[in-house]
Amino acid sequence: MTTEKNHSTFDLASFLANAGLGRRIVEIKEKENFFTQGDPADAIYYLQRGRAKLTVVSQQGKEATITLISAGEFVGEAALAAVAGKRLSTATAINACTALKISREEMIRVMHQEHEFSDLFLKFLLNRSMRTQADLVDQLFNSSEKRLARILLLMAEFGKPGEPETSIPPITQETLAEMIGTTRSRVSFFMNRFRALGFISYDGRIQVHKSLLNVVLLDQLPEHNAEKPPIGGDF
């Protein structure tokens, strides 16, 4: 009976919004790391506010951005592996972030005891897995221009419930180039082309318009994708 009472009084929204046993609220400044590759994997973060990116560095020192993290998502979930190990990536705030840092032990406890939480976390893991597969397909089969369009739409949260946030967080052309596997000059060229075609606009921050969906869904682009980027004229 006691167990049923505890389960019935669990408040998921309150758990994810507030500090408590085994969890605390942390403020991460822009460009500050949540954790760094090689650190002990001893906690999971639930991003309450802001945007972050996940990067890896090769043994040769080359850095690559592998995914973006939005509010309402977890980061560092690999800490739940059967044997606690080291971080395989670095999580960095793109802008100022607020997150709930949950210890590995508390995360395991609440997953076992609170079905509402474990259902939410399982849904997140499935969505993350589907996103990773989509990213792989994108890299294998789509042009770098189409990959850039997809990244911009994801940052604007097109496809999520509610109205998309058309003004995306600040992000450098170098980071975009890392994510789509091309050069910064190509990204600059594509961004200028998107703006000329009315897919995006720029007034201090990049505004993504719904028409950019046509690039990804309908592959509607003028036939000069192979055109070389001009010298200068960066977006």
C-alpha cells in the first residue's frame, strides 16, 4: 500500500523542475561545458532552458559536432550504462542554459520506481535513436546544402508541437560546417543562397522561414548546386 501511495503522489513536472535528493539546478554560461570528453560519467542532465551541442574530439585533435540539444531533452544519458565509465563526448552550452543535474544513482532509482518517468525517458531515447538514424541517412544520401537546410529546421524546431521558433540561437558557420561535413565557405555560400531565395532572413539573428521545408521535403532548389562559392560575401 505504501508503495502505491508513493507512486500515485509522484509529480513528474515537479521532479524535472526542482532540486531535491540526488539532483540540483545548475546554470551553464554560453560556451561553458556541462561535461568534457574523458570526465567520469556520473550524472545525467535535463535541459530546462537554452540550447547545447554535443561534440567529440579525435585522437588527432579534430573536433566534430554530432548533435544539438534543445530544452526538454536529456544529455549525458550514456552514464546509465551498466558499468559507469568516462564521457565519450563534450556537451557545451550554445547560449545560457539552465539544467537539472541528476546523479546516476538517483536516475536509476527513479527509473525503477516511477513508471511515468521511465516512460518519458524511454520515449526520449527512442526519439534520440530515430534522430541519430536520420542524421546518418542524411550524411549518406543528401547533399551538403540539403543537410544544412535540415539542421536549420531542427534548430527552429519545425515538426515539434506548437509554433516553431523561427529565430534560432546563435551558431557559428564553423559549427554548422562540422555538423554537415563540409567547409565554412560552402556554408556561407549556401546561407547566402537561402537568403536570396527567401528561405531565411537575417537581422542580428537568423530567421528560418517555413518555405525552407521545401528544400528537405520536396527537394525544391534551383539547379546550380555545383556552383562554386564566391570569394568573400560571407553571410
